[in-house]
Amino acid sequence: MNNLTKIVAAILVMAALGLAFVAWWLGSRPPLTIAPAPAAIGKSSQQYEVIVAARALEAGKVITTNDISLVTLPINPAGAYNQASSVVGKIPLIDIGTGTPITESGLASGLSVKLADGERAVAIAVDEIVGAGNRVQPGDYVDVFFTLKQSQDITTTQSRLLLSRVHVLSYGTAVIGTATSGGSAGIAPAQQSSQSAQPSQGAQQSQQQAPRTAVLATPVADVNRLLLATQNGKLTLALRSPSDETISDVALFPQIPAVLTAKKDLTRDQQEALKQPDNQAFAGIEIDGLSADSKSSPGHKPATRNVAAVATKAAAAGAVRGGTVEVIRGTQRESVAF
């Protein structure tokens, strides 16, 4: 072996020893730890201000400032609120537990929140004549007049004021509190389209868009009167100024007799409870009481006429069945033997 070969072999041995040392050094080092990315840290630490229930909230009870609190959460629930003014005064549809975020889906909405205590939303049929030429809009105040035509129960055709200063919640497809376009309850768009379309097509569009119902905020004690007038007569909505707050004083006129009479052994508190609108509505009224032919109106004697008619019919039926005749005097009923 010559000297050159020895030199090359020595170099290779030294290189092998060097590589072995490097491999040992790399294997003895501890594993590296990877730090989280700055973007991930920023996302996990993001906070949201959310309105939550400070106490257990019952369904149907108005939310007050003491019922809510503003907290910071790492999540932002869908439909949540971040301002107290957006929640105070609203009504939960379901019970809400303490610390639970208050969301839009859990609160009452629609026409129900537009009603005052003691009011009910009642729909009536309307047309261009009933609705003051379809100029009635949601939010307006109207007087409801009704006309009763002569019939078996009514001796003369009559017309009078039924309800004063009733709030209109919706008219046609237009609803109070929502933006409307086209003027009177959406009638103008139909008129504009009829100018550019054929007469038959314009008439069809106008007929489709013409309002057919109006929803009125009616005191519960007056719902019976409105329903009877709707079924037995003709209604007319008379527009009035929103600043005009005068209403008819029903206390100046005889009280309409109820269909159901109260028990005779009621306590004083129970007798006072009969004056509550809900109880008055439960007692109900008859068409004779709604018309001027009623027993409560001076100068008319329909009660005698009705009693006589009922007694005659009952007597004829009693002649077949034999024994008794049912006589009705206003709200009083009794059986008379013969």
C-alpha cells in the first residue's frame, strides 16, 4: 500500500467518526416545542358583550332593567342583544333561566306586542266603501259605525256609532310599524300597473291587491258588539284625526242586557268582579240588545214582542208536548204551566 492510499483511508475514517459524532449529538437534543400561531391566539381571546337574564324570567311578563345584565362571553349567540334598550319592555315567549342570553326568537313580536292591556285584535271584512275609499292605513284611528237592516228581530232599519277611536293595526297586507309603499295600503302599484297593462290584466291585479280585511285593536268588552254587528249588519270605518281623543260616553245610555245572568248568592267582591271587561264579554249580548229595539232603549217595546212571539211558538210546541210554556223576558227565562 502506497502512501496516497493510506492518506485517503485516514481521511475517510476521520469523516466517519465526525458523522457519527454529529448523529449522536442530534439524537441527544430535546424535542423542539412549536409555539401557537399569533392569529389563533387572537381569535380564541375575542370577547362579545351580550345581554343575559339577571334572574329567572317568566313567560308573558314584561322585562325591566333589573331583570337583565350585560356580560362578556367568548361566543355571540344568534339573535342576541348587546344593548339594554333593545330588550327592556319586551315580553318573553318562554321562561328564561338566570344567565341565559336573551335572543330575538325568545321574545314576543308581531301584532300582539302592539296591543294594550285589555285589547284584542279582531279582523273585519273591508272594501272600498267600508274603508273610506281604501284610504285607511295601519296606525290610523277610526270610528266604527254599523247599519242594521229590518229583519225578524229588528223592526226598523237603523244606523249608529258602535265603537269610538279604534286603533287600526293592519289594513290589507300593510301592518303597523312596517314600511309601506304606493300610498293607500298598496293600492297605487296596482293602479300604476293597470296603465301599462291590458284592461283585463289591470283589473285582475287591482282585484288581487285590493284590501279585504282590517285588524282593529278592540277592547275585550266590545268584541261581542263588533262580532254581532259584523254578522248581522253593515260596518263602516270613518277616519278621524289622531289628535281627536273624544269618545262616546256609554254611561249616559241604558246598559245592554247580558245573555248570561249572574248568580244570586254572590259576595260583594264577586259583584264588583262582574264589572270587569273579561266577565262582561263572557256574559255576552244578543242582537236585540245591540239594536235600538232592545228593552233598554226608551220608546221601544221589542221585549214584549219577542216574549209574545216566543210564548206563541212555545205554546204551539207545548200543545203537542203538553204541560209548560217557556217565557223569555229580556235575560230572564221561566217555564209556565198551562
